[in-house]
Amino acid sequence: MQRVQNNVDLRSIMMMHAGLYPEMQIQDMVKLIFQNEFAGGHFISNEQKSLYRLLDEYEAVRQAGKRPGAGSFFTDIGNGLCRLDISVLGDTDINPSTVNRFFINTAKEVEGRMESFEEKLDVLRQCCINGDLKYSLEELEAYLDDYRREGYPPVSHSEIYRDAYSPAYRIVKSDYRKHLKIFLAIDSLMRSKKSVVVAIDGNSGAGKSTLAALIADVYDCNLFHMDDFFLRPEQRTEDRFKETGGFVDYERFYQEVIQGLKSRKPFSYRVFDCRQMALGEVVRVEPKQLSIIEGSYSMHPTLAVSYDLKIFVHVNAMEQERRILKRNGKEMLKRFLNEWIPRENRYFEEMGIREQCHLVFENC
């Protein structure tokens, strides 16, 4: 069933590109399928050289006066990937090194399989047989025979396509498109501030940790988790559990982490060990320009005043339950539904957490 759905999605992608770029040749369609399976097909051994190539290519684009249409920096190529037009470097405040990291991270994460690639070429064949695309089956088979003999190497755009559209892009994960506003905001802050603190809050299962990891994989930054600051045994009193937003040790987080960040000097904090129900590992922190804080209750009023960028992620109740069940199992889901989720919701509502955030994302 998944294979059938993937084939339908790929057909839609091919049809979309054929409409956007009517001068596409068979070679360009095969390149699209190659990128759908293998991303850029690149192994980037030197990040600095990759950045220099990006800058050189953008300069050529700039001098040629090429600009994408409004809102079209990203073009979907399916399989969770898209083409990011490098003219984004001139039309937004994004840092070139950020775009370069998008590209490098994507190349590292996407491997692809030759068997899957050949299956996708069969989808192209079927589109030609059905008359969905302008290419004849004979033309396609002739091209693919030569291409197969060469061992299916990465494909360049045809000269006709280059002349018509001057392609200049990088293959990146669609996650970067969805969260582009975050990267634009961070890059802007980092140009003007020596120290930037970003916090991510939201309901359970909304994708806080995943989003924080996505950001941390792009920047050289420190990442802190509110889960490392669960209440210590002596704090677990009836009064504390009744306190809105009191289900985390925000006092210790402020003292050890927030104050440490403000000092701009090396500092350390202790991770709460839930199995031992005691403070455990000591984490030593070297100051960096960017720090990311993620987790429920990270926007507690004691802490939120220290943040430069506040992000809220939200997931609807049905999807939340599905994710927690998959992640934590049936028994833990019961505790989430009966204990933790009601506390979170009260905290969000009474303290206006969503309303105070700079950026809000649904169903990350």
C-alpha cells in the first residue's frame, strides 16, 4: 500500500514539474526522480568548499538578475525533499552558512536505494505509456538504456532546461521549508546580538524535541532539555502539583542554566535521573552565541523573560494521542491523558503561553 501511495505521489510531482517547466527533457525528468530518491547524490567532504561554491553560484545568479516568482524559493520534489532556489540569499536575511547546512545535513541523511530508484523509473515509464507526459516510450527507453549502461550516475540538467530556466538550487529537507521563519529569525538575531536564547514550548507529542534537534543540527549551539529538570522528591508536594506551571524545577533551571547563560562563562548543571530519583550526571557547558531550550514549561514566567525568540508548537488531541501511544505505549498514554496533559493545558491557558510566543507551528 505504501509503495502504491509513493508511486501516486511521484506521479503528481512529475506532472507538477512538467507543468511548471514545459521545456523539461527526459534527462531533466530522470534528474528529478534521481533527486527524489537520492537527494543531491552528493557526499560533502569539505563544508567550507561547499559554502564557497554556494556563494560563487549565488554571485553568478545575482549578476544575471535571476529571481524566482513570489513565494517560490522552495519547489517540492517529493519524498520529504525540495529544491531551494539560492536566490533566497538575496531576497531574505538568511545566512549563506545556514543554507549550506541545510544542504549538507540533507545529503548526509538521505541515502536512497537503487532498487527504489528503478521502481520510480517504472513510474516514469507508465506515465509515458499513459500519455501523461509528452515523451514517447521509445525515446525514454533509448535514454534509459544508455543511462543504465553508465551505472545510473547523478544527472545534469539538459542544455534546453538550463537555457530556459537557469536552475540554481540546493536539495534540502522539506522540514527546512516548513520552519524557514525560525531560521530567518535566528540569523537576524545572531547578526545583532552576542548571545541569543531560543525556547520551544508546546503540548506533549507536538514535536518540541524534534524541532530543537533540527535547529541544533544547523547551528553550533548549546541545547538544553526541560526533561532534565523534573521535580526532585522533596519538591513533589501536593501544593507544588496544584501550582500552575509547577511541574518542573524552574527554580533550578533558572539558577543553573539561565544564570549560567547570562554569565557568558563556562558553567555546569545536573541532570535529574528519573530512575534514581536524584540529581545525576554533571553537564559542563561552554558559552556559545546560540542556545536552544526545549520542553514543556520552558516558557514559565520565571524563565521566559530571558528569551530572545519564543516558539510554540501544537498538535491536536487526536494526533497527540496517536503519537504518545506510538512513542510511550498504552500504560504511559493513560498517565499522559489523566495527569500530565491536563496540567500542561492549564499552564498554557492560565499563563497565555501560546499568545506570548513569536512563532507558532501546528502539527510539527
